Amino acid sequence: MRTIQLKEVAQHNKKDDIWLILYGKVYDLTDFLPEHPGGESIILQLGGTDATEEFDLIHSLDIIGRFLSSDMCIGQVEPVKTTVEYNNMENNSNQKQLTAIITSDSNKEKPIPLTLDTIPSIEEMQNTFDFQSVAKQVLKSTAYSYFSSGSGDNMTMRENHNAYHRIWFRPQIMVDVSKVDMSTEMLGAKVSLPLYISATSFCKMAHPEGEKALARATGNQGIIQMIPTLASCSLGEITGARIHSKQPQWLQLYVSTDRKMTQRIIQQAEKNGIQGLFITVDRAIVGPRGRSRNDKDMFNDEGGIQKVLSNERGTTSNILPLFVDPSLNWNDIAWFKSITKIPIILKGVQRWEDAVLAWRHGCAGIVLSNHGGRQLDFAPSPIEILPEVMDALKREGCNLKKDFEVYIDGGIRRGSDIFKALALGAKGVGIGRPALYALSCYGEKGVEHLLNLLRNEFEMTMRLMGTKSIKDIEPDMVDIRNLKDHFVANPTDHLSKYTYERLKPRGNLSRL
């Protein structure tokens, strides 16, 4: 393989002649440009440069072999020493940060922005909102905008959490709670807590270890990780990060218009020991993501990752056919069941009628979810529809203890929220953003600390509610009379209020 100098690579930066450096190798992407699933613009912008950092944020390494033919690799770049510089990076606090700038001869290391002497110790993190407040200062503004933004005016995203404030407890007393058992089973797997980390795309934007760090953290804590289709690491890397061979993991699946591709993903999941297939059904198209209108850089023509992210929301992006199939319908369930023995769960159910249909079509369960408030604004919060879903399934004769499991995600920020969801019938709950924020601040240990906080809050709630085990949690332990009343006065949740970054009209973002 011939060695190519950087100055030669830099000359090939036009649409009809474009080269990129990835992991120390030079690729001629001229013919591949119109086929790039993420669109042409990001490649054109990075043409003639080392795009490893931008690529690594959202792709797994094995994707090169799947999309780029061997003849596209035309050489390797000359070795350049690794340098470390101090930069004043733009963020909310304008604090000095250390950035390790890794060049082509050091592909195993990753650039990690570290706040110097300013980030609170992990012991100071006392709740999920503490992690978010630190993540806002540590993450790149584009990454934080992507993780934190919702759809439209963020009404559904905020309602997901606010709805829990309309549920009040009815504690029972004089119960021996000297010993409390929080363990349960989810899809046949024993877990220490009825909580899982839900699928969130592009975890390397939070931390260089991405989904691998989440795999280790969940394994150490005895809970389940749901792996995303759009993971930053390959499925093999993530399953290979298990702390033991029997550690349960699930896979979230975006159904492709190319069903052969979908079948290959499912077969790979089976090969890697995945124990649950969660098919996303609330994404017929990509929702109108706000991308946090406070972030001025999101509207620049400069920068790297925002170009990739903005492609996801654009209806003209070529990436949509790969990961969104608007033709997905109930008749497809039979096909999924014919090609895999992995239990099939529909993720994104938002009304009781569809929950019943999922049961009738032989699914193993559902996740009540609105995609974290990132799809249809004003879709109902999952906790609001949970009671009517449980009632409908019981009327249908569904055995909710053996044959069908109902999960819920969205807005869960406290251990008491977990209790409320279980009291209303959920088998378990998923968290997404809180895990990303903890990961971005403190890595794997941060995620474990977050899980321990939720575990301790849940245990305390169980004791104060007079419940010794999960099976003791009953619907009559919560008061939901105001749950559907969106106009009832809620107590102010100051932590949520002050970590939420309000949307602003474009005129307020002017640089003039």
C-alpha cells in the first residue's frame, strides 16, 4: 500500500474528485459520493481532510467493510505525531478544556474533551438532573442538542416527565419492610431492578467507548441494555463487552425497506445471543426535530457532525430508505416470526387499540413509547395511556404474567417514577437520556452511579409504600384521578425546570 502525503490528499476535495482519510487510510469516494446514505454534503465538506473524528462519532468501524469496496482504499497517509493542545472551547461556561488531537498514526485513541478542575466529583451527583446539568457543559453543543432535543415545540418531551407529577401515592403502613427484594424477570431474564437502558443512537458522541461502556455498566448492575440499530459500535463489539456470557441484551430494530438487510441484522442478533427484538413502530418518517434552536452553531454551514445530524431530519436524505420503512404494517409480524425465534416486542405503541392488536398478532410484548418526544409532538405520555392499555389487555383475556409483557419509557427521572409505572402495570421501565448524560460526564462509572441512585430511590419508595417485593406493588397504591387532566396545577419541579433549555425563535439567535 503506497504512502500518500497529506498535502496530496488535500488537493482532492471536489465533487468529481474527492478523497478522505479514515483511520490512517486514504479512500477515493468519488464514485461512492452519490450513494452515501447520509447524503453528499458531509463528504463534500470534509473532502481532502482526515474525517476519522467525524466518522467515528456516529459509525462503527465495521461499516467501512460493508459500504466501501476494497479498491476504494488507495493508500495510507504518512505518519504524524500525536499532539495535545489546550483550547478555549466554546460552551456554556467558556471554561478552558483539554483536547487530545489524535492524528493518523494513533487510531486507537479518541479525542476526549475534559473540563479542567471544574467538573464536580461523581459523588456530588445526587439525581438525574445533576448529570444533565454537567453534560450540558461537557458535551459539544451539537451533541447536547441532538441528545436533548425533542419534536416540534417539545410539548410531548416535557409532558413525558410532567405526567408523573400528576400521580400521587397511597402508602400502606405497618408492614415489615426490613428486607426488600427489587429483583424481577424481564423476557425470562433475571434482573436486579425492573429498569433497562433503552436504545439511543450514536453513543460515541457522549463517550469514546459508546455502547460498550453501557454494556459493561448494565452487566455490573444486573440490568439489561437495549442496543440501538444506529449504534456507534458494531453489534459484535457491544455483545463482546458483556461482563459474562449469560448477560442479557436486547436489540432495537429499525426496519429497512431492504428486507434482506433487516433479515441479516436479525440473524446477526441471534448469532450474538440477543434475547429480545424490539421493533420500532413509531417512525414511519423522521419527526421534525427541533435540534435545540438555542444552539447557533446548528445553523452554520461550518462544522462537522451537525451536517450528519441535520441529514437525519431532512426528507430528501438518502438515509431514510435504509432505516425507515413507511410500508411497515401488521401483516409483517408473521414474516418476523417466521425468520427468528427471538421474542418480538413492538416499541412505540401509543394507544390501547394497538396494544390489543400486538397481543392478537402474537407479539411477546410492547413498549409504550413516543420515541422520547422526538417524533409526533402532542403524542400522549406513555404513563398516561398505561392504565387504559392494561385494562384493554385484561378485557382481551391476555395473561399479563406469562404471555405478554408491557414496558414503558420516556420521562423517568426518579426511583419513585419506576414505582408508579409498576403500580399501573408495567413490567419494567427504560431510561435513555439520563444514561447518556451520565456516560458523557463520568463514563462507565457515571452510568453505574446513576443506576445506583435510581436503585436507592426505588428501594426507599418501596419501603415507604409498604412493599417487600415487586409482586406486592398494586394499582391501588397510586391515585391517578388527575393523570389525564393536563390543566391541573402541578407542583413546580425546579430541577427539571432549570435543566431544560427553552426553545427560542430564530430571530433571537442573530449574530448581529
